[in-house]
Amino acid sequence: MSVTVNAGSLDKRITLQQRVSGKDARGQESTSWENLATLPTVWARAEPLRGREYFAAGQVQSEVTVRFTIRYRADVEPTMRVLWRSQPYEIVSVIDTRAEGVQLELMCMSGVRDAR
């Protein structure tokens, strides 16, 4: 049985980014984020699942967990990140929910780890 993604529920625009390594102007190793080469901006459903604030290292810290659902893409990996509303979210896991290559759930976090 083939299952399709309800396009109406994918109402948020996100950008997929991958980490790239290179050298800066001084020849030092540097890491930056670049948009994925093929269709970096995709439609998604965003579901904030949990948020918390806590006191650490002498200041208030916060983190947010969001589940993004997108159409299936073979090029998405947990080493990437999602940009949503100019906020980076580290991809913690990529789940092919029905194991049919129809949709992916990206479990993401922002905050303390700051998607770096």
C-alpha cells in the first residue's frame, strides 16, 4: 500500500545545511555551514515537542526539540542541520517513518549545542 504525504501539512519552509571544512584567510582549518547543493529549501511540518531552561555555567541556558517532517530525500544525514526562522537546529536523527521512502522525520535540537 502506497502512502503519500499530505502536502497541505507541509506548510513551513526550512533550509538543509551541511558542514564544510576549509581554510580561512590565514590558512587555518575552519568549519562553516553551506546550503545543501540540491534543493536546500524544502517544505516541512514543524512540531515543537519540548523546551526547557536551566542554569549552567553561571547563566540561563535553553534548548528546544522540534520534529520536522519532510518528503523523503536520500541525501539527508544526521551530520546536517536545519535552518528554520533563521534559527539553526542540529539534526539528531533521521527517521524513514514507514520504511517506504515516502517521508522523513528529522528530530532536531537547538539551544545549548547551538547546531555547531
